[in-house]
Amino acid sequence: MNTTDSPEARVARAVRVRTALPEGGLFAGKEWRVAAEPFVLDAALAEELEKLGYRLRKFLEAANLLYRLSVSGKRPAWIAELLDCGKPESLISIARAKALAGEIPHILRPDVILTEGGFTIAELDSVPGGIGLTSWLNEVYAAEGFDVLGGKGMDEGFAAVVQGHGDIVISKEAAGYRPEMEWMAARIGARVVDAEVLPPDLRSSTYRFFELFDLPNIPGVDILLREVAEGKRQMTPPPKPWLEEKLLFALFWLRPLADFWQRELGDRNLLALRKVIPRTWLMDPQPLPPTGVYPGLEIHDWEELKKFSQRERELVLKISGFSELAWGSRSVRVGQDMPQEDWKRAIDEALADWKRRPWILQKFHHPRMVGMDYEEGGLMVSMRGRVRLCPYYFCGVRETKLGGVLATVCPADKKLLHGMRDAVLVPAISREV
């Protein structure tokens, strides 16, 4: 916040930001609160966010290799079997194509939660929304004189992803994000096309903006996916469902795989990721040996988890992936916020779903409280809230660049941090604090 600005100047700035919104908006039917300034990050934390992109890229490259080694028999078969759980054989066949072997998503967006001790990653999104929104926020706040993180990196990074004049293939299920994608496409010379009705002149480079679980509703993309698998067309993110599973965080913490992660990530990256990837467990109903316990929980079976007190339930249950309930916090169950009986039912639901759509259990880290001002009715209003940071990383051949950081500041009474009408959405800047 620029403390030398008068309240009137700050109100005027926020109004200019709001009025700069493109006609028709950037999200279908969505609004947010507008601030006069970006969200300020301590310079040291901003530096850590810069480094995080490379580390997450290494993590996904390692996860992709782990799956391939499991398929080939060089690592235990249960790893690939678990990551393939619930997926149709036709998709698995495409995903395992030789042409896609080393491919990972070219855009990475973790959900970063600021905590009192630093930050934690709630999950990693490979098909993220908010790309156009973050680009627009960066532009309008930069025009107001702020040195936003990433600069023009959103435009430059996304243009590289779609190779200039590619196609953004978007499904009806993702229609709420279409306005921002059309705005973004116009800036870089790309084109937005319907996944359900692909044009005959589909371009050679495509950006996939549809979820793989939604394929039964968009049969028109079958030919597209086959062409990608045959190496005739380029697509990112690649149609690899195992790279979109939240349970990769659980595999990261499994002791039997520790040697693999150490070798592929190296000591420095491994230690850095252990600080920010929350402890995660697979909700596997198979009983442990009589002497076994779940490390970090120190319980022998899930019945003990049901008996945890409210204070002990600083835990989150959620579906790992490949489900319409696996995004937008739809399946999230926060243990501390649930009555005991509801917590028990949630555990039973997760265990019963194992063979159809695995769930994970994750350590809940309390978000740090922050202050944020927003404009309303010609006045600046102060709000206490919690923030989710969404840094966008663009993976090139040799480097991974931060394109921008979207900060979503939610009112203090909201536990699930995502875009909503009473949240403030702004870009981030770095400053010595």
C-alpha cells in the first residue's frame, strides 16, 4: 500500500481498475472486490515463489518417470495401477503413447496458502483457470505504476505455450472461463474453439482447456487425442491423467519411494519441497500389518481416525482427481469444521470410493491473517482475511518462468479459499517488508 496516497486517490485508482474491465467481463457471471493496490509479498517470500516453479517442474517430471517405471516393471506395479484407477482403458492407451512419453504440462499453477511460518501448497493444477484474468490484472495495475510480479510474463508465456497462433480447445464444462480465454486469445493471435464441435481447420498446436474426466461428454475430441498420441499434433497439457492426481503428494511422502524422490529431485529440491508440500496420506482401506502405523498420524487403522477430537482433526479429505467433484473444492471436507458423525461418514465415503476414485487425507495448515482494503460505494473498506496465491509458471525447453501471481483474499470467516463475490482479486508485487 502506498501510504502517501490520499483516500480519494486510492478510491479513484480502484474505480479506474474496475472500469477498465473488458466489456462482457472475464468470467461468466462472476464478480469480485476491487482493491487500489496489489497484494504485497515480502521480497524473500517472492524469491521463494520464483524458485518454486522449477522445483514443481522437477517434481512432475519425476512423477511422470515414476509412472513409466511402474508400467515397465522397474518400479512396483501398484503405483501405475493406483494412478490408473477409474480411468477408461482408451484414455490410458492414449496417455501411454510413445510420442507423449516425456511430456508434462507447460503451465503449472499451485494453490499456495500463506501461513505464519511461510507457505504451503494445497494442490497443483495443470489445467488452471485465471490465466486471462491474471494477465489483465497485471496489465491494469502496471498501468497504475506498480511493478507486478511477472511483468508481461503471462502474455509471453501463454503465447509460447500455444506457439503463437494455436487453438484453445475449451469444453462446455469450462464455459465460465471462456470470456477470459477469448480475451487472452485476442491478445496473442490464438483462437478459442469448442471441444464439442471442433473446426475442420483445427490448428497444429492446441491448448487443452477441458478435464479428462469430462471426455464422455465431448466425444468429438477422440480424433484429436489420437492424433496427439500419434505425434501428428501438439497439445498441452498432455492427456495424462496421472499427472493430474492430487495423490502424487501422497506418493511424495511414502517412505518406500524416498530413494526415488531423492535421486530424481536432488537433496536441495527435495528438502525445499518437503517444507511446502503438506503431509498427505492415501485413503487406502487395505489393513496394515499388525505392527504397522501410518507415519505422521500414528494410527494403525482408519477407525482410530474417526475418533480424533476436533482439535486433532486439522486434516482435509478430498478426492484425488478424475471426477467432477475433484476441482473447485467440491469434495473438500475440513475435519475441524465437521461434527464427529459427519467426519465418520466422510471417512467411510472415502474408503468406499477407493477402487473407483481414490481420496487423500492431507494435513491442514492454518492460513495467515492479512489485511486488505477494497473500494465499495466510493469508500475504501478494510477487511481481515486469508489469502491464496496462484503463481503461474510457464515451462519452456530449458527454463521455467513465473508469469504472474494472482492473489485471492477471502474474508476471515471463509475456510475454503477460492474466487467469490466477497473476495478481493489482485496481482502481487514484491517489496522489502
